[in-house]
Amino acid sequence: MPRRNRDRRARRADQPRPLPGGWQQLEEATDGDWLVRRVTGTQTTKTYRCPGCDHEIRPGTAHVVVWPADDSGGVADRRHWHESCWQARHRRRPTSRYW
């Protein structure tokens, strides 16, 4: 019997596409293409402010780091979001405050 080594589940169109290297994923959405990096709680050492809810992301809290996928996105364009705020961004826009 032949072995089935490949994953038979098809990737849904709305699922993020992993990029080579595994550090971030490309998410294609109506508001643009975004590079998203998931950060575990053990990797966080600083306090950030989520642009979705305007609350702090404390050290030890898992979250996502997001920046535009086009060439204009740089280090200054990275934003740290709570995972749930990032997923709800199409229903709830970021706060008007500019970081």
C-alpha cells in the first residue's frame, strides 16, 4: 500500500498563505495585503497599544504584529494587535489615534 504523506485538506481561499521561512504569513483581505506574524506570550517583553481597541498589550500576552505587504511597509508601519481585534478589524475600524 502506498503511503499518503501529503496533506489532503485543501487550503481555503480566506486562509493566510505561509511565506517561505515560516516567520510571517501573507493575509489577503479587502483592506489590502498584510504580513502577519504571530507572537507567543513568552516572546513578548514590552508593552504595546492595540490600534483596534486602544488597550495595552502587556508583556506575556500573545498577539499579532501586522504591516503592509507592499514595498511601502517598513519597520515604522508595524502595528501590534490583539488577535481578536485583528480578526474583527472589518467590523470595527482602528481608533483614530495615530501611533
